Amino acid sequence: MIIICKSIQEKELKPLEKYFDIQAIKKAALKAKNGLGEVLPATVENSHVVKIYLTGKPAGRVCFLILLAEGDVVPLVLRLKKDKKIGENMSMQNTAFKQFLEKNIKLVLRDIESGEYVEIGI
């Protein structure tokens, strides 16, 4: 299942929906769930973060939180590759990205706890 949290829908997905529709997100989520992509450390127990490259024009990057016990995939960050603040360097060595990722993880956990999300089958 893909869990689309309200805060991520508004802040990350909606601004780029003209480039990456829900089908692109589903395809990337399936890749992340199947072990493709770059695994990044997560601060949430029994989970990890996976970064997937989105091909096309324009190219992009998306990070998902994989909840291992449930097998759910939660989008965290969606950026164009040419995004100067985050998209060009989505690595844990980039302090701005690391802080941004942690902020979004807190947002999705809050949304999940309060029921502010939708589930979409992969």
C-alpha cells in the first residue's frame, strides 16, 4: 500500500503533479518496495528510507519511508533533479536535505497518527 499523507500531498506532490502524476509515484513506490534505489538511514524503528530516481523530462528524485512491518510505502520528498536546495544533492551528507527529511518524517508520522492520509494500492 502507498500511504499519501495530507502534509506531503500539499507540500511535495501537488506542486509537481504536472511532471509526476500518481502513476509515476506508484511506479517509483513499487521499485522502492522491491529493494531498488538507494537506502538511506531512517530514525523510525523498523523502517528505512529509499531514494528513487525518476527519469523523464524533467528528471526527478523521490524518497519513500518504507514501513517494514506493514510493507507500506510513504512518500516523503519529491523534487526535480535541478532543484537547487534539495534535488541536486539528496544525500545524508547534505545537512539541508537531512534536516528536511527529518522534518517530513515527523509530518508523516503525525498525519498517520491523526488519520490524515489516503491509502492507494500499488
